[in-house]
Amino acid sequence: MTGQRSGIWASVCAMGLLATAARAAGNDFEIKGDVRQSGSGQASDAVTSQSKAPGGEVLEEVVVTATKTGNEVLQKTPLAVSVVGGAFMARQGVDNIRDLAPYVPNLSFSQNTAAAIIYIRGIGSNNVSAGSDPDVTMQVDGVYIARPIGEFSDFLDVDRVEVLRGPQGTLYGRNAVGGTINVISRQPSDTFTGEVRLSGGNFSLLQGDAYVSGPLRDKLQGSIAATYKTHSPYFDNIVPGKPGVGDAQRGGIHGQLRAELSDWIVFTTRADFSKVGERFESYSQLIAPTAFPSLANSIVGSFTQVALNGDQYLRQENGGVSEDITLQFTPSLLLKSITAWRRSSVALTNDNDSTELTLQHSHQAESDAAVSQELNLQFHSEGIRGVAGVYYFSDTDIQHQLVDVPPSIITPSVRALANAAIPDVHSRSYAFFAQGSYTFLDRLTATLGARYTSERKTMDQSYFRSSENPATYGANFPGFPLMFAVSRDDSAFTPKIGLDYQLTQDVLAYLSATKGFKSGGFNFSATSPLTAGFAPEKIWSYEGGVKTEWLDHRLRVNATAFYYDYSDLQVQQLIAAGVLTIGNAATARIKGLELETVSKVTRDLQLTLNGSFLDARYGTYDEASVPSGLLRFVPDQTCVANVCTIDASGRRLNQSPRFAALVAVDESHELGSLRASAHVDYNWRSRTFFDPSNVLIASQSSYGLVNANVGVGPSSGAGWRVEMFGRNLTNRGYYQTIAAPSVTVNGLSGEPRTYGMRLDWQW
């Protein structure tokens, strides 16, 4: 680690020397307002109102930094990008990526214990343990969040979230086969400003949020934000004396310092920390009756009750620091450095069988530490815009995973066991990338990009299997414990080629072909070095779209079509309690359409309509494992040595509903010196499967959710504002995901109806 840190700081020092030498040479160093903001990863706001038509307001212009070349207007950016502003998120109670999903086409969310499982356009993974990586990356102010437990942290101090749909292998690198989610913080202000927000509601909700920002001294600004949230369990436990699950006890803090050392160099230091201690919701609802007597059978199909006799508790901490340095060599040349260190830890216990019986429990602890360094050079001139850079990432992830299968009515004493896997995984990755756009023939622009990535992973595995039979309790099974070390080296070349044509000032059409890859890795429960590893996933994406504005900027219509050639899918298969295999077992073909429209009907009325179509199917998947809990529901099985498989070729991928839609209405009115506003949205999605078998018991039928808020406050924006809010107002029961990790089929319910009131004071 010492050598890694030395290398990082050597790069930063070299960068500083380069800037000093260039300045001494007499170059023109000037940070223009928009360039300086993009260099710090910020825009002054996610959206900026502009009155372009006489007599009325028009749609707000949205600015993004998705291409890493500074601020760009969303409608001029040839990418499928959705932007959700921080102010909207605060009003709607969007606390994390789960709450964000309904507002972005083809974005789906579920969770595995405390880890986020994010899918974009049918691409995602439930391999969330040490040795595996997510298929959708998350960046917070340019810093890669390595582990899925970190992706599920609550948003804090957010200016906007940019969701890039589709592979982003050139600019964002490894593991961005599904897409990238960029979380961008508010920039510290040079005037004293702040906000305090207090919320209360049903389930004994209490939430406080605070933000303060302003100048600390000449050319030094700072900001600090904090949040704390608590509520009682969403799901009642019918087992006498046992607590419910789905409560909240969480908080966090985020601070920034921004120093303009001169008119050409800016330092931004960021630090954050969050902590969670709660009885989390997991696969806790029994979906199908058990074949044996249990109290849980009486609540099959209930979305609001559980029957758990085991502990269901989570302790989690996430935090890190980063240094963002921007050097403006000339008005058209900017060098940016992002150095970061992050750490996360989690410890949890989980009742795996979703019954009041002691059939199977698990205990998990994970500690992860990562360091990263990115240097990129942004340049733009007449007709040319681009970025080139280098990236380094190092990660250490240690996990303890224990699964208990004690003697019970379904497990004879002689078969009772405890599986314990303790993988220690180290990852190291280097990358070089460049992407540029050149405009020729007046309105036609070509984009070329490429990235080369080289990485190495190692795993030191310790695996124990001991008896839970009272007569031989604690004795090792023959051949255990197992201890071995494995390593693998992977590299990838991920190019991009694109064309876009500005047909008119308000109509942009684009085409692109992009390659992405997801890192190879290791199975955390491997018992042999011969079967421990799996190779990278690869994808080719072919995409075309149009971005248009009509009716004098009162109607915006963006549409995208895409086709994916997806190979070597890393598929996780459950063999027995605590025993998994992960291999490159499938191919897939994915195609789809996306539509995003928003219309300013009148000065005070805005309508939004988003829709998506997704046909995501396995190509070749001859031997899809059938989890033990689904054996009685899946026909046409082939069983060899107690392992049953089916041919899943042609069946739908997990978490890929065929259709989804969002309809939203926003209306506001002036009431003297006050402004009253209201928002209501309805998001709907068709049937979603959670297992390659596509059996109905492991799927969620189509459903829709209604969210709304109404509020009143000063027209100026400063001062007090009062709001009433509600989510899932029809109290629709649904499953976020379904699994069969033991002998039962279990579901993870979505949140029930929640509502409350919020007081907000801004200055």
C-alpha cells in the first residue's frame, strides 16, 4: 500500500510541476466560468430555466458532464442519458438508487441482503460477494464505488444524478457493461447559504437533513451536509417476541472544501461517512407454502408480514476522502486529477428460510478498502472536443460467509453442517483511454474512442465445512478445511465509434457502436482452484437515437433504439446451502426502445411521459441450474448427482420487464407572494422474472405505483416551505426480487404506502 500511495502522490506532484512549467513559459491560463465548473465536476445547477419564447416559460435546459469534456447541454450530447435533479429528489423523498429507478427508463433495482443489485436494459448481476463485481458502475464525484454495499448508501448533498444507459467501456472502463450512474455533489457556494429540512410521517418516520455552504476566507469555500433517518419496521413479525424488519436507523455526513489557489488552479477536497444499524428487509416473505407444517404458511402471499425466528440485523459503515485538482493550462486545455481512498464494512445476520423454524441461517461480514487515481486531459478547440487519460485502481476485499444448516424437521442430524468461506480478494487495474469528437461538413460529427485495461486479481481462499450433528458437533468433514490461492490476469480493448448529425438547431440524430467488458473474478465459495475462476463478460452495443425539441422549446422528445450482442455471461448457480458456482455459461441478445418526453403545456403545467420496450433473452444457456426451492415448480429438469438443470435458451433475462412507463404531472400557481406546487406520478412495469427458468412462482406480475407531493412556499425560493408527500399511495404490494436460497421460495417486498409532512427552510 505504501508503494501505491507513493506512486499516486508522485503523479500529483508531477502534474503540479508540469503546470508550473507551462505557466512559466508564458501560456495563457484562464479559468472561464463554465470550464472551471466542469473541471470540478460541477455545474451551477442541474437545470437552468431559460425563457426562449415570448409570453411564457419554456422547458429547462439540462447540463451534463457525462462525456468528461466539461459542461454540455443534454440535448446536444449523443448519448442515452437521463438526469434527475437534487431538488426533485428532495421533494420526492428519493433517498437512494432504489427510489431513483422509476424515473429512469430501463433502470431496475433489487437487493441481496445489504447489497444493491442494479440492472440497466436487462444487464445486471446478483453476484455481490467478494471476487465478483457489479455490471453497472456508480461514480460519486468521479470516484468509483467498488462494492455493491456502497452503491446502496443514501444520497447526500446531491446536485444531480446522471444515468448513462448502455456500455461505457471507453470513458468509464471495467464493469460498466450495463451503464454508469454518476452522482454529482453541489458545489460549495461563494455566498452564505443553507437549508434545513425536517420530515415526519407514518411508521414513526423522523428525518432531518441540513446543508450549510459559504466562503471561509478569500478564494476558499466550504460546505457540509448531514442527514439522519429513523422509522419503525415496515413488516410485522408474527412470531411472538420477535421484532419486525424493514426499519431504519441511518445517518451520514459529507463535507467539501474548494480552494482557488490562483486563477488557473482549483483544489476540491471531499470527505464523507455514513452508518447504518437496522433490521433490514431481505428475502423475508414466504411466497409458496412449505411442504411441512409452519406458522409461515398462514401468511403466504402477505406483503406486510413475516415469520422469522432468527436475527435479521445489519451494521454497515461507508466512507472515504478524495482530492479533486483542476489545472487550467489555457482556455481550451484542462488537466484534472482525482485521487481517492474509500473503505466500507458490513456485518449482518440473516434468516434464510423465511419461516419461524430453524432451518437455515447465514452470517456475513465484509471489509473493503480501495484506492484510485485518475488523470485526464480535457481539450477543445474549433470543431474538436476530447479527453485522454490514465486510471489506476487497487482494492482489497475480505469476506467471512457462514451458513448454518442445523438439525431440523427437514435436515437429519447426520447431514447438518456449517459452511464457512473466508475469501481474501485483491484487485489491481490499470487503464489508458482517449476519446475525441471532430465536427466536419458543418453539422456532422464523428467520435472515436478507445480504452485499454489490464488487471490482476488474486484470491486466498479458506473454506471450512464442519458438522452440526450434536454427536459430532464441530468436527470437520473429510477433506476440510481447504486452503488455496488463485490468481488471474485479464485485459481488454474497448473501442467506440459514433456519428451524430445536427439536422436542425433543435434536432440531433446519432449512431454508435461500443464495446464493454466486465472483469473476470472468483467464486467466493469455491472449494477447488480448478473451478474458482471465471472469465470476463463481453458486450457489443449498437445504438441509435434522436433528441428533439418542438413548439418553440415547449416539447422535448428523445428516442433511443439499441441492440446488444452479449457473451460469456457470468452466471451464479445455487448448488446447496452456502455452495455456489459462477461460470461463463450463457450468451444473450438484447434489443429495445426508449422514449422520453416532457411538455410545457402552459406556464404552470408540465407533463412527462417515459416509456421503454425491452426484449432481453438468453441466446445459448443449455444448463441453467434449478435452485432447490424451485425444484417442485420447474418442469423438464435433467438431474445428475443431485444437481438439476434446464435448458434456458431463449428465455427472458432476470430483471428485464418487457414494458415500462412513467407518467408525471407537475403544476404550480402563484398565490400572492407564495407559490403552490403539486406533483403526481404513476410508474408501471410488466411482468418481471427473477430466475432463468421463467416459472411464474419466481416472477412479479405487472404493477403500478403512485407517488405525489404538494407544497407551498415563497416565490423567491428562500424562506419556509411546507410539503405533504406520499409514496405508493395505493399501497400496492409487490416483490422487488424473488429467490430460493434454501428449501423455500422467498420474496423481498417493496415498501408499503408511506406518507408524511416536511418543513423546509432555505436561506
